[in-house]
Amino acid sequence: METHLIIGIGGTGSRIIHSLKSTIEQSHGSASHEGVNIDYLYIDTSATDLDNALTWKEKTNSIALAPANLVRINKTDMDAILRNIDAYPNIKPWIGHAADWEGSLKAGEIAAAQMRRYGRFLLAGDINKFISSLNAIVASLINRTEDRVRNITFHICCGLAGGTGSGMLIDIIAQIRKIYPFDEARYHNSIFLYTLLPELTPTSWATAGGLYHANGYACMKELNDLSLLKYIPHDLSDPTRQGRRINPVPAVFFNGCYVFTNQNENDVQLNVEEEIPALVGNYIYQQIYSINNPAAREWINRLSRCENGINDPEGDDLHPGKAMRSKRFISFGIKRIGIPEVEIKSHFTAKLAGQTLLQLLYNRWFDGQGFVNEPRIKEFNAYVAAPEQQHRWLLTDSHNILSMLFLPADREKTSWASFEQAWEKKRTECATIVTTEAIAKTEWIMALKKRYDMYYTETFRGEGVSRFFQLREKDMKDTVRYLAGHIDKDLFKHWNNAQYGLVETGYLLNSLIQLLENKINVVTGQHLEKLIRQEKIFIEKITAEDAYWTKIGWIKDVAFKDRIRSFERQNHNLEQLYLTRTMIAGWHHARKLLPEVKKSLEELLDKIYKLQANLNTLLKQNQELIDKTCNDGQPRISDNFVKFYDSAAIRDLTRSLVQSENLQKNQTAGFRAAVENMLEGIASFTQLNKKVTLSEFANQLEKHTVATSDMVNEQMKDIVDGGKKVLNVSITEKLRDTYQHSKEELEYFIRGLVAQAAVFGKYDPVQENQNAQSTRTMEFMVILPPDAQPNGTKDKTFNHMLTDAFKTSRNAGIPEENIIYTASRNTEIVLINIHNLFPLRILSVAEGLKTRYQQALNSTDGSISRRARITLHTEGSSTHYHDLFVTERNKESYMRYIVIADNTGLIDLQPNPETEEKEYILMPENILEDDIIVLGRQLLQSHHQLSFQQLEQFRERVEVRLQEQYKPLSKQAALKNSIRDKLAAFLLMVSNNPRHPEFIRYKDACTQAIAVIDTFNKK
């Protein structure tokens, strides 16, 4: 079983891991793949990106990383460490001085912010965390294998332009190689790098830090020297705390480094945010999963390790025998041709989701169209005013004034009746004063009034009317909450039962709010005015009846029973008076209650509008997905993924599904039920707004529609259109249907396809032809699906024709052993183009990156050049690393070093032992080891008679002298003054003629010499 650890550093690294996991999920689902043991490690400073990795999904299935797969690089207080740098021996040798960093860091900066050395510093602060996570995942991987052999293939992915990936890459390679040495005999523990080079015209945000391109070139230089073992980084985890470099030095730090840009040889350009990570993720997938033939696996592994040819480093004429430029660099291209299964499924799912959203929003069905974006009903004024609706919502007048009780706690009080019933009962009770109670006739009215007054003030509903409404006013929030919640649940039920769409529900609720507005502003006042008039009438009737009562004599009482009749009339008057007063109190309460109810319903309407907006957002996004999927015409062979299918047939099929009323109503009902299940038993819009985020709603919608799509796909997999299958078609079948009768057309198509399978990296022909050692090796592989095997069970004749078409598709041909057959995925053919064994200088982008690198170091903007000098390289300065380009063969450019040597004591004038003529010589630093370089009698012409090798030795000695003796600024100033003095003296030698050709040459050399000293000072 092969074991792979995919390591992503920074944003580019995370996107490549995400893409790879998506491809695996699309191809294999959650099932493990026999023969593959894989895990992931993602390192970053971005808390947002790290947290997002915990929630990654492919459609509805989780492809999230676990917390154990993440290394969170935290902010480390650089100022505090620089103030006490001796306490950090693993940082001190390379970090620089505190003064060097002034102005480079923003307050609160945690991301590496395009500063490579700062990215390294942040990693140093959490290096033990990284190592612990690395070892834990490796241990887990090893434990999953039967033989428990510690053989891991490490794939490290990052971009080279930023500070995080580019700044941490070197040390992550070094630490992995320190812990897991490469076993050359068994090829165990290979390290492969996948590095995205900066594009020369990136988006504006990418260049905001000013070092985007310079970082890329600096990292390229370091990778080159790391490969040559010329750069041995300081060990960030050195247990001796002595500031040592990685020890022992490994035989090889990395086995192969893939370098790629966002543009291929055919000028096809991909975006770096999505398409490039998808390209790399798919390439890694093909390496690990698709190439399952042992011979083919060994072939591509040898290519990745740069062992398919001579991988000796490149030298040049100036440095014979010296390794200058590594050739462990690789570029790749991958082209896929196939049935876009994921896109077709996305299209199906989006169509179903669109219908679900239209039903939820509008709920209007048209035969031949499906659900449409138009509500059925817009006017609900009569509906909301209907008595039965008012009663259902507990908003009748009786409910408003609390005559009719509706709160759950009140409904348990069975003795509480409506106002009319309560006062009618009181009237009946008071009638017993005449019939059963021993009260003098003359006292009946007084007793009657006392009882009404006591009931009104003390015992009505256990409290008296005033007290009852006072208490209800205190509890008004609960009453309002219950009423609004009751209406909320009722509206939700009718929406969720597909009686109304959400837009209609909004119209309905808005009409109800307008009705309440009218009740508050008009109806309540009308009722109160009417009741106050009525109260006055009953008071007058009671007063008149009281006057009549006092005039009743014994004759009328006995003969005509006037007292009994007067009592009954007064009992009725008092009943109506107190009923009226109770209703007045009720309407005063309603005047306070209804505005609060209206306010709560307005808040509910806002929630419904918010839900409408969210659903419309999803609908818009969904429509965008529909519009951009399955709308292809003829296959475009320039595309990275060439889609070979009948998009019109797919759209026709989905259109028929949309128009199936039974399917759409069933599947939308299923989704509504799923939403209700998310509400924890409280089916309301408020609960929906509270418990279900837009993301969760969208995920549930996708989950439901994907399941429906899968069901439909299974039911319709054998449907044909024009005699051809529409779904579940293999690419071999599709090609056979198209080309089985025309071998020439198939060969033409395949040739064009192969020609377009270009690597993502352009080459500079001038650089490539500059050194015969550096001819890149080019290899090509074709991965065919299992049903394309020539001796398979399908159409053998066509399969042979297809294989032969690939064999002859390139001028150099494609060897039969480079055409392999995967064990799965009948839906695509994969073409892999690999170029390797070349130095970085032949990449077209390299020269432009070098220019930006030099511009940053020599910028006239002091803040940029100062920042570049301290942050571009993880340690040291630009002069510590080999140039990626062949040294320029221009002897005149060495004259500057002769000027410096002449002023630093390196040159002496001595007699020739044979001729006794005085000659200038370059004095040896080490008399036993260094050659004596004779410069001749004319110092200013001496560079012409020296070889380039001698001139390089000359330059190196000058730089050593500057390094050893001219670090103090005072000595540099003295050196520059000495050069100026000799220039002035030379002017006198040429008759004080500043236009003399020799003076001009010497002046230029002096100017360049001073520039070298100034540049050395910056470094």
C-alpha cells in the first residue's frame, strides 16, 4: 500500500488540498480506495482559512479536515524576541537586527504579509507544534499499513509569491527531511514540491505588499541552492540550542520540484484562485489513484524524482566543475476529456433546487412550465377581515379586549366567562335578593348596587375589573408574544402545507398589519366613543330608576308589584352599566395591546421579508449555476477539461423533469418536511429564522435535491435520445458514437487534443539554447478508462482504433507502455505531459521575476528596498545564493572590481622575474591555495587579457575583502574617498580633459565601484 501525506502551506496549499479532496469525493465517495493510504496537513497563519477547512464540503458530503490536520501558526511578538535575541539561538543567526525590521511590520500583523523571512519567523515560533502534528499524522498513516514500514511520499503544495507559503517552505522541507531521511536504495520518503510561480500581471491585491514577484524569485534561488546542498538552513528545532544548521546534511532535500504558472505553452490562462488548484489537485489525484499499473507508477515516480535522465547540476564557462543550477525541476500539463458528470449532476440539482425555491416563494404552477416566479394572490384585505380568520388568529374584538380568553393558563380557568356571560350571571345572582334573601324591600336597590360594585371592584375574575386589567398590562409582553407566535405558527403551517407561497404570506401578513393599524387608529376609538355614550345613558337610566324607587308607596308595591319591577329594571341597568364599563376597560387595554401586537407582526414580516431575500439570493445563485452549466456546443480542445457530451439533450431532459407536476410537488413537499424537522418541534418563521442559517438552509436544500437527482438519475439512466443514451455514458461510448465510422476524423481530433495538452510553464528559447547540458526531457502519458482496453468486453475494433490514434498523435509518437488503463472512471480520458531535468532559468517568467527582484532590492523608495533586504530571503542576502542565470560574459563589467581591488591593497606593482618590468598582480589571500593573477603593465586594460574564470576569481576575492575588512561605514566612506582621489589624479594625467575616452572609461568604472560598495552596505 502506497502512503501519501499531502501538505498545504498558506492559501494556495489549502486550495490544492481542497481540490484534491473534492476530486477524490467525486470519484470514490467516502469509500476507501484499495492500495492508497492518504492524509493531509495544512499549515497557515489565517484563522479564517483554517476554520473554513473544518467545514469543507463537496456537494452535501463533508470533505472537511479534522483539527489534527491543521497547524495554526500564531502571532509571535517579534519586538520582544529581538530585544532578548540571545535567548533564541535558533532564530538569532538569521533574523537580523531590530533596526533592520523598523517600519516593516504593521501593528497587530499576524499573516506573513508577503514577507518571507517574517513567515519563517512565525513558523519558528510554532515549529514544535508543526513537528508534533507531522509526526502524529505520519504515525497514523504507518499504523494503517500492514507492514508498518515508514515509507511516506510527501507532497508539499504552496505558492511562492506570498510570505506564508514561500517563507515557510524551505524549513518545512528541511524539517521533514531531517526527521524522515530519503532511503535512496528503496526510494522511501520522497519529497515532491508543487510550487505556483507568481504571474507577471496579477490582480491588484496580490501586489499590494510590493514584493509579490521578488518573493517568487528569491524562493526560486533558495530552492535551487537547497537542491544543490549549497543552502543548508539553520535548524529551527535544533535541540542543542546552539544555532546549528540542519545536521547531518541529507543526500537530497527534495526529490523533485514541480514549478508551474497560470499560463501554459499554448497561452491558455487559468485563474489562480480556483482553476490552478483544481489543475494541481487533479494531477496529484491521477498520480496517486489512476496510475495503478506498477510499471507506469514506477515510470511517473522516476519522472517526479528526476531520475529519467542526467540530473547533474548545470555549470558554466565561468564556473567550470562548479554546480550552479539544479535540474531537479519539473513542469506538467494535464488535460482531461470526458463526460462532465459533476456538471450534469449540478445542473440537475440546480434545476430541482430552482423549482423548490420557486414553490417556496410563489407556489404557482403552470402546466408546461413548472413553478414560476409569480404569486397567485396579491390582495388579502377581505380574507384577513373575515370573522373566521380573525377568530383563528385570536384577533376578534372579544379577543382584543380579553372578553374571550386565549392564553393557555386562562383556558384552564373554566369559571372565567366572557364579559357578557359574566355580567349576565351576576344579574341572575342578584335577582335572589328579592326571592330568597331577608332584606327589607326598601334596601333592595342599595344591596343591589353594593353587589355590582363589589363584583366590579373586587371579585370579577378574582381581581376586580381594574385590577384584572392592571395585571394583564404587566403581563402584556407575554400576551403579545403568544399572539404573535400563534399567528406565526398558523402562517407557517399554511406556507409549509403549500397553501401559500412566501410572497403571498408576506402580502397576507401585510394586509393583517394594515387591518390592525385601522383597528388601532379608528375602530378602537369608535368603540370607546360608543361605549362612553352608552355608559352615560345607563347612568341616566339608573338615576331615573332611583328617583322612581323612592316614590313607590305601599299600595303600588302591593297592588302592582312596582318594587319588584323597578328592581328588575335597575338590575338590568346595572348589569349593562358594569358590562359597558368592563368593555371600556377592555378597549383601553386593547388600545395598548394592539400596537404591541402590530409591532411584533411587523417584526415577523421583516423575518419573512428576510427569508424572501435569502431565498431570492439562493434562487439567483442557483440560476447562475443553471446558466453556466450544460450549455456547451462543440467540444473545445483548448479547454483544460474538454467536455464531450450532448448538452442540448441534457437540457431537454431536465426541462421535462421540471414540467413533471407529480415529481416537483412531491420533491418540494419533501424539502418542506425536511425544513420542519430542523425546527425542533416549533414550526414557525421565527424559529426558522432563529435556528436555521442561510448556509444551513442552502445545505439542506442541496442535500435534498442531490438525493432527488440521484433517484431520478437512477430511474432514467437507460433513457435514450435519438438512439443514444443521455445519462451514465462512458467517454469511450461517446467517442465511438461520434467517430466509429471515420478513423481519419478520430485521428484528427486526438492529434488536436494531444497538441493542446501543454505544460503550465512557458520556456525562453534563448535561455534553453544557451547550454547544451540543459535540454529538458519531455514525456507524455495517456490514461484510458477500463472499457477502452483493446481486449476488453466492449467494441474491440473501436478500442484498437482509439489506442492507435493516441500512439500516432505526436511526431515522436507515444510508446505503448505510456498508454495505461485505469481501474475505474469510465467517464474520462486523461493526458499527462511532463517536462523535467531543466534549470529554472529557462522558464520564460524567470527573467521578469528577476527584474522585479532587483528592482525591489535597489528601489529608490527606501521603505521598499529596506523591507526587501531584510525580508526577501529566509536568511542572508541576495549575494549568498547562486544566480539562476548564466553569468553575463562581459569583461568590461569586471573593471569595477579592479578599481576596488586597487584601493583595498589587493593589487601590487611588482617586477616580472624574467623581464624585470613592473606588472600589476592580484595578491593572494592564501599563499598556499590562491593563484597569483598577473594583470599586466596597464591596470585599466588588464581585464581584457584575463579569462572569465580568472575574472570570477578576481570578483570573489574583492567581495571577500569587502566582507572581512570593510563592514564599518567609516571604512567604506574612506574607501570611496580613495577611489574619488585616484579618479581626480587620473584626470590630471589626461591633461585635465574630462572628455578623454580613457577618463570616461575610468570614471564609469569608479562610479560602478562605488555602487558595488553601496550595494554591499545595503546587503
